[in-house]
Amino acid sequence: MITGHVFIAASLDGFIARSDGDIGWLLERDDPSEDHGYAAFIQDIDAILMGRGSYETVRDMPEWPYTRPVLVLSQTLRDRDAPAALAGKVRFTDMSPEQAMRMLEAEGRRRVYVDGGRIVQSFLRAGLIADMTITHVPVLIGTGRSLFGAVPSDIPLIHEATRSFPSGLVQSRYRIAP
Amino acid sequence: MITGHVFIAASLDGFIARSDGDIGWLLERDDPSEDHGYAAFIQDIDAILMGRGSYETVRDMPEWPYTRPVLVLSQTLRDRDAPAALAGKVRFTDMSPEQAMRMLEAEGRRRVYVDGGRIVQSFLRAGLIADMTITHVPVLIGTGRSLFGAVPSDIPLIHEATRSFPSGLVQSRYRIAP
């Protein structure tokens, strides 16, 4: 059975980026000497699913940060839109969350990193997320791209663990109650 | 120097109540056997400031929960609107946050509990909050009354401490960076 997993940082008021995608407020509070667990998290992941917004943010980074195959859910982007340097590393599809997960499952994938605000929201609504690691960054930015959004009904969570870091980051892991 | 202090619970997606004021989702996740620190917090408080929304929620409780004088900021409510049972316990004013704090300071108050979503937001914007204890409840409710709102510019926070409880509540204390 394939499962979706979230590992994401947000301002204390719940934004993963400013409206224009800027995450400078987050990066400037990151302490590279702290181990926030991303390497351990990604170790158990065999595919990555994200939306166009997240893809366009990482696409323009000097180095492609992912060591797992990436599937981008987009109504507009097609495989031919991928830069040559990303051939074999990223695919695009206009599938629904359920269809995309079924396709990855048919390919033998089991644990999928689901990244980006709107994608996390749609996967939560579709019941496709097994657990979430949320890292709160100690700042209020007031507006931007929300981590969470509307839900068809309450989504109860089971708190598994919380830790804080000298940088002020607070990281909690929750399972989605079945 | 008078200071404002926040002690409040919110769903993980940042709501302090549903749109109609309902907090059943919060109460049902409260474990009365856990000490979440409210008694210790209120011990050092000598006045309470809230908005009309919070007042109308607590006014209808079987018992008035506050042991400190309450000042309600409201454009519409006046002292004559208070139920007889609350005489001497609650006052109303249409003062601005700054004016209300100056009045309380002139009365000898030093540490004010600032409660309720819109009031917390306006006091944060006015720079009147010294610290916040935020307790995240393990549920996503999707919509409702937001704990936080727009800010004129980023508000950096200094993380002081975080603890979690067997009930799944996660409580963090932040100072507002000067």
C-alpha cells in the first residue's frame, strides 16, 4: 500500500512561502549545523510528488536538490517543458492525486514525499497522507502561501513527537488518524 | 512598564474557534488531568483584555472563569450591557489597544493577559505583546477564526520553550523580538 508523507516548514502563522514564493525569511532562520531530520526522512522515500509552484521554485536553484524521482502535478506543464538537465529526474502529469498515487504504486513505489502547499492540501483532502512532519519557524509573516486550507471535515491528528532546536525551530510529527 | 501576554490554543491549522465561535473540537481534546500551565500563567497576570467575541463566549458559560478584572474592547458594548452577576468583574471600552494599556497602567496594572483572535492580532500589530504561549491542538478544522492575521511587517519571535502532552497538545512559548 502506497502512502504519502509530508515534511515541510512553515512560519508560526502557517505560511510556507510569501505570495511571490519567497522563502528568504525561512532560509535566514535555518541553521545548517542543526540536523532537522530531512536526510533521515528522505532515506525512506522512493518518490516525490509536488505541484507546479514547488517545482518552479526548485527548478531555478543552482542544483537540483532531489535524489528521488519527482512527479509534478500540473494542469499546464508537460514533460517537454523540463530543462534538458532534468531529463529522467522529473516527469509531469495532469493526473488527480489518487491517479498519481496509483501510477506510482504500479511502478513499485511505496513511500511518497508530498511537497508544496496546494498539493499537501489536496492530498490531505483525498486522504492520501499518512503522516506529517511540520517545522514551525519562529516568525509571523502575516500573508503568503498557506500550508493548510479548507477540509471537507475535521482531520484528527495523532501527535507522535516534538522537538525544538537552538535556532528556534519547533518540529512536530503527526500521523493522520485513520 | 505594562506588557501584554498571550496564552491561547489553536488547531494545528491556526484557528482558535470555528466561524460560529464553537470550540467543541478543542474541549474534546483537552485532558483535564494534564497541567497545561494556565494556573501558573494567570498567577502573574493582573488584568485581562479581550474582544467582544471572546467575551460573548465566556459570558454564556455557567461560571465566569476569570479571577482578574476584565476589560473588553468593543465598539458597541457598554458597561450597562454587563449582566448584573458580572458587576465589578468586567468593564467595556472603545479605546484603542494603546489607550487601553495606558489606562490599565495608570491603574497600577503591569501584566495583562490579552485574549481572543482579533485582539491578539491588533495588539501584535501595535507592538503591545511581550510573549505568547501557543498550544497547538492536534486537528485540522480547515476554517474558522484565525489566531493570527495580517502584520505590517514580519514579526520575528524568540523561541523560549516547547513541551508536548500525552493528549497530543504541543505548547510553545515565544518572546516577541524587540
